[in-house]
Amino acid sequence: MRKTDRRTQYTITVIKDAFIQLIKSHGYFGMTVTKLCREADIARSTFYLHFDGLDDVLNAVLDDALMFTDNRQLTALGAGAQSTDMDYLKENESQLAACQRVADSNKYHELLMDPMLSEYIVGRIIARERQRMVPAIQRRTGLSAVDAEKLFIYTVHGSFAMNKKNGFIKNDAWYHDLRLLNRFINSGYTAFQGDLSD
């Protein structure tokens, strides 16, 4: 059983790596399953054993790039944690909002910077993080779920735009912008506490 699991994981990794290579050379909309299988050096039947189609691979690669986790106990910075200190941010990246947790790897840059995929990626982040973030924002602000979701969607779009401006590269400028954005968000959340007259 262990050999099968290792072989399956290896094949999935090969497919995802080939997908990333094709993003660099063809872009997502220039890709086909045939091209992906050729790049990965696998049969179409092998591809379909592991993925339903290109969107399925895209989602798996995005989950890797955005460091999604099934551990719902994480506290989201900006919704629960209040520290905006840069050293804290660097040491606690698992607490960052999804599009701020981008893996420190050039591997995903073309995918994340693809202008044709921006809305899809933002939508993926919103779909994956909504259940965790909206209640966290409600706890922080006392807002209804509907209003907390509006703030969440606004924050995801802004955070993604800031990351894209910095090329998804975590340098000093990225951390400066991240700290600025988080201070802005935290100040806004704090302003809602005890003032729900609107």
C-alpha cells in the first residue's frame, strides 16, 4: 500500500510540475490535456486517474501556491490576530490571509501573475477561506455575517492586488505593504467594535 501511495504522489507531483511548466510557456488558456500529458510524459488515462480535467489541476496547484490547509484552527491575521510587527509576520505566515501566504518560490509566479486568472484565483481564495474568515471577522467586529462577508471580499481583493503589485515576491517592500494593509484592516475592525449604529 505504501508503494502505491508513493507512486500516486509522485505522479500527481509530475502532473502539477508539468502544468506549471506549461503555464510559463503557453499560459493556462493555451494548455490542453494532451500538451500536459506530453510534458509530464504520461498517458491520458494516467492523467484521468488523478484529475478530472485542467481546472482540477489548476485548483490543486493553487492550493499548493496559496498554502491552503485543512487545519481550520489557524487564526487569520486581520481577523483574529492583531500584531502587525514585521518579525512576527515573517515568523507566523500560517496566520496570514490566504493570498499573503504565497509560497516563497518562483515556481508559482507566472500562475499568480497571469491577468486572465486573477478573478478565478480571487474566487478560489474566497470560496476556500469564507467559512473560516467571515466568523473571525464577526467576532472581531460584531457585524452580521452578511456585512462581515463584504469586508472579507473587499480584503481579499485588496490583498491580492497588493501581492500582485509586488510580484508575489516576499521582500522588504512586500512586508512593508503587508504591514500597512494589516494596520489599515485592523484599525477598521477596531472602529466597528461597540459602534454598530450604521
